[in-house]
Amino acid sequence: MKTFQYGLKQGIKSIWQNRLFSLAAIGTIAICLFLLGLFYAIISNFEHMVYNAESSVGVTVFFDAGISQEQIDQIGREIRAYKTVDKVTYVSAEEAWKKFQKEMNAEGGELEDTFGEENPLKDSASYEVYLTDVSNQENIVRAIQDIDGVRKVNSSNTVADGLSSFNALIAYISATIILLLILVSVFLISSAVAAGIRVRKDEISIMQYIGATETFVKMPFIIEGIFIGMIGAVVPLVVFWFVYEKLIDFILTHFSALSQWLTFVGASEEFRVLIPMSLLVGVGIGFAGSAMSVRKHLVR
Amino acid sequence: MSKQETLIRLQDVTVRYSKGTEALREVSLSVEKGEFVFVVGCSGSGKSTFIKTLLGEVPVSSGNIIVSQKRLDKLKRKELPYYRRTLGVVFQEFRLLEDRNVYENVALAQRVIGVENERMKRNVSIMLEMVGLAQKSKAYPKELSGGEQQRVAIARAMVNRPGILLADEPTGNLDPENSWEIMGLLDEMNKLGTTVVVVTHNNEIVNRMQKRVITLNNGNLIKDEAQGGYVQ
Ligand SMILES: Nc1ncnc2c1ncn2[C@@H]1O[C@H](COP(=O)(O)OP(=O)(O)O)[C@@H](O)[C@H]1O
Ligand SMILES: [Mg+2]
């Protein structure tokens, strides 16, 4: 504990003594974590939108030919029994036929995708099933397919697929950029710590003569690195804190045409992940950088 | 005096540096508890190497060193700091931390071994009193004379109460008057029970103090006299 106190004091002092290096390291980490946070916000919001899109599409359930209304009601009860099923609406054959005709007139065809080989005749009554949790869609589809009297289940998620692959692309690009920036940050922190070690070479050798353990000697430098990492993490978090909701407001007002698709993750939910993630990465970078440097420059 | 106890023993110690220089050649000697020993010899004769091997800073190439019953070549990396706490060390260039005052310089030795605050304050004050710097505890090294700086270094070396005090040319940077003061202080430490080994060039002091003198020449121990002198 005393070792830690001493290390804390000396570590902070060292940051100040090498403020140029420290500032460069803090700046890079801040940029790195700012981008990390930005990409995270983009990805998480896109995912959020994808979820909404998927759940608004829903699943269509068709029945065996000549099935009785009683059996259809029974199937409806079984589907509703699933926890993740949000809403089930019945579309009678007549309604389906009307809708089909209307859409044919509007777009001039190509409804086979949704209906498969289905003819919009008297057997085309269906249930529209909406889920609360779209990640479970596949399981539910399989389960419904096994219910007696169900002929076919259509799940349409082309929109969602498109958004998902776009999301994956962003994730890959951001992962690459962030990885590079993390490497640069680690390098800069280790240089900052190395500068600190050089400045305090005399002090280190004196402490070693007096009988300081390796932990005692290393502690200030490790703390220096962790501190730099932490400050580097806090800066972008503060920026996000003030900007996030304003940015969403801005997008919503300037792209109101898309407002149906634009559903955003709330700030508090976003920060629940963003804060621990940034701090963890910042501290991790700080620790890795200083540990590397201490190992390299402090061998006797 | 209590019965004799060997604190430092060198057996055929040879120290070879990487470039092949033999700084010590098959040196054998022992120092009893409570002794005051001068180590003399011209420049490059191996005096500093002798101190460095005792500190565990330079490994022996052959032979072995036993300090307080411990063989230094068997010392593990992790044990080295704890071994060093049994030694106090003073250098020619004082090696004080310029950015810390007298009190903090001495206290550092106590911080390193984790002494709690109240005891540390007491120990440091007692030590500063002993070296005559109680009034200057807030001063920075720059504000002190060479002699005063060396006294701070002695206080730092002694504050943890090591059994052995090693000094490598402690008066090398001081005028005669200050040199005498520092030697007097080391003698005082010795009288309080510390075993003292002093490397020096100062023949006047060696000749006057009538202590044991070990003479090195070109890495060889050439003379070891109980009440010796030193002719340059
Ligand atoms: N780190 C070192 N590497 C190589 N040779 C060294 C090193 N330190 C000292 N020497 C050599 O060892 C010999 C003894 O040096 P030293 O012990 O410093 O002598 P003294 O302190 O008596 O002047 C000298 O020849 C010196 O050049
Ligand atoms: Mg020397």
C-alpha cells in the first residue's frame, strides 16, 4: 500500500516532468478511443436499426390445405405461447387476395418472393407473427414449422441482411483502424515511460542501491502509463457525453425523411458500454506500454 | 569486545569484465564484525570493483564471497534488494536526488523498505541529528556544501541501520577539512557497531587514523596490515 502511494506520487510527477511525451501519448489514446467510441456508436445504432427493421418485417405462417378454422385458432394459441412472440395477427384468405391485387396494381408483379409458390386462393390464409427478440427468429421459425397443420413459414429479412452486411463492413474497417491506433498508442506510451526512466536513471540506481524491490522501482512507471491511458480514455468520453444526444437530434431534424428507419440507442444505454470499454482499453494500453518499456529499460 | 564474527569473506575472488580486464585477481580476505577497514591503491587497481562485487552489482568470475553467512553467487535476483538492505553505501559523487530536500533524500531509504510514517519521521530526525544536519532538513542538495551533501548521503546509508557501511572514495570531492569531518563521522558509525569499509586515495587520512589497510595493485591484494599506512 505504501509502495502504491509512493508510486502514485512519483508517477504523476513523472507525467508532469515529461509533459511533452505524455501529452502526445494522451492525445493518441484520446484519438484512438474517440474513434473506438464513434465506431461503437455507429455500429450499435445500426444494429439497433436492423433489429427494428427485422421485427417490423415479421414472419408469415401458412396452413395445410383444407384446414378447419378451429385448427387455425389452435395453431394461433400455440404460437402465442412462445415468450419472444410479440404479436400475432390473422390474415384471412380474402384479405390476402385483396392485398395481393392491390400490390400487383401498384408495382406490377414480383410478389412471388413473399408468397413463394403460393396462390392467393382460399388456402392462403396466414398468421403474421412479430417477435420481441429478432435474434431468436430462426428458432421460432423452426418451432412453428413443427406445429401440426403448418405448411410453410416465410421469413423475409432481406432488408435486415443488407443492413447487417453493411454493419459487418463497418466493423471490419473500424477494427483495423482501431488496432493500428492501439499499436501507435502503446508505442507512444512506452516512449513516454522510457523518457521518464531516462530522466530518473540516477534515482532508479540509488533506489536499487538502497535495496528497493523491483516492484517498488517499477511501480511509478507502471502507474504513469496507466494514468496516461486513463486520461486518454476520459477525454473522448467527456466529448461524447456532451455531443451524443445533440448529434442524434441533428440527424433526426436534418434527415427527417428517414425518420422511420432512424431509431437510436439512448445515451445512457450507450454509455453503459462505452465508459467501461474506453476505460478498460485505455488502462490496458497504458499498462501494456509502460510494462514493455520498463521491461526493456530497467534490466540491471 | 564480543567474540569475533566474520562478516565478509572473499575466497580467491577473480572478477573479469566482458572485455577481458581482470579487475580483481584471486583476492582472499576477511573482515570481522565491528572492523574499520581502508582499501587503498592507485587508480584502476580494482577498488571500486571490490565495492561493486560486495554490493552484488558485479558478479564474480571465480571464487566466492560470503557476506553475513550468505554466498553472493547463490543470491537470487529477487533476494538482491533484501541483501542490499543489510548494507549502507556512500559514493564519491554523493548521488543525492536534486529535486528532493534533505529530509526526503534520507527518508527515501525508509520508504523503500516500507517503514510507516511515524517511525520514519523519528528515524530520519535521529539520523539527521547524528550527522549534524537537523537544522537543514528542508534544504535542497544545491544549497549545501560538498561536506554537507556527503553527510546527507551517510545519513541515507545509515538510516536503515545496516550492519555494514561501504564507502567508495567518500572524500574524493571534498577539501581536507571536510574530508576529516566525513572520516570522523564514518569512525563514529564504526564506534556505534557498524562494520565500515572505506575505499580512499587520501594517504594523509589513512596514515593518521591507524586502521587496518588493504592495498590493491592491478587487481592483486598486495598488502593487508592491521595498523597500516599508505604510500602513494
Ligand atoms: N564496467 C567495466 N567494464 C569493463 N572494464 C571495467 C569496468 N569497470 C572497471 N573496469 C576496469 O577494471 C579495472 C578496475 O577498475 P576499478 O575497479 O574502477 O578501479 P579503481 O576503483 O581502483 O580505480 C580498470 O582497469 C577498469 O578500466
Ligand atoms: Mg574507483
